[in-house]
Amino acid sequence: MISPEASNALNDHLNAELFSSYLYLSMSAYAAHKGWKGAASWLYVQAQEEMIHVQKMYAYIEDQDARVILEGIEKPPSDFGTMVELFDAVLAHERLVTGRIRDLMTHALEENDHATETFLQWFVTEQTEEEKSCKDVIDRLKLAGDTGLAIFMIDNELAARVLAPPAV
Ligand code: FEO
């Protein structure tokens, strides 16, 4: 069992993860519209991963005999600029999520809620990986320069990403 405050905070975050999925789906649609098929695929996988985060949060709230409450999902932007700007926006969003996870963890520690602390540890590790994979893409894009050929080559690399089963 978790406190009502913890339940509210986790529900709030579940909704934030839903928004993340919605945002990346919008980014994927934008990339597809621009003809960046690899980036569109990478972002589609990212959107799917966010739904895995939603499912994990959903299951944990229920396992703790608390109630899942869904809220409305904010409308995401639909224009994201150049490919570098697009991935800069991904990284900025992931850093925001990392801050939210940090706040959840701080709350769990303050409550001596060891079950939630252990549960959140997976998300702490996941955020490090997500920020790193996004930063790697940005670094490569900046290294290659903003030419059509460079974008074409990196877009092809991005197409290789597949949905990985979540580590337990
Ligand atoms: Fe669910 Fe990308 O954070």
C-alpha cells in the first residue's frame, strides 16, 4: 500500500508518460512528412517505449491497491524544425522527464516508501539510457553537418532502431 500523496504523484506521472508517447508520435508524423523515414521510425519506437513506461506505472499503482486515474492529454506541437532541432526537442523533453522521476524518488525517500523507491529505480536507469541515446543522435547530426547527404546517411542509421523488450 502507498500513501494517497504517492498515488497522486504516480498517477500524475503516468499521465505525463502518456503525453510523452503522444509527443513522440507527433514528432514521428512530422519526420515522416519531411521524408525522414529513419527518424520517423526511431521516434515511433520511442513512442512505443513510452507506452511501456505507462504500462509499468499502471501496473504498479494497481499492485499497490491504489486507483489509476486518467486525465486529458495535452495537444502536442506539430512542427519541429530541422532534424537537429527535432532531436534537441526530444532531449529537452527527456531531461524534463528525468526531473519528474527525480522528484518522485525524492518524495518516496521522504516517505520511507521503499517499495516505490525500488520501483522507480528502473526509471532512473532508463532515463540515463534515453538521454544518452538521444544525445548520441544529436552529436552525430552536428558532426555530419546540415547537408542533404549527411541527413540522408544518419536517417538511414536511425531506421535500424527496433523496439527492445524492457529490461526487468
Ligand atoms: Fe518515459 Fe522517455 O521517458
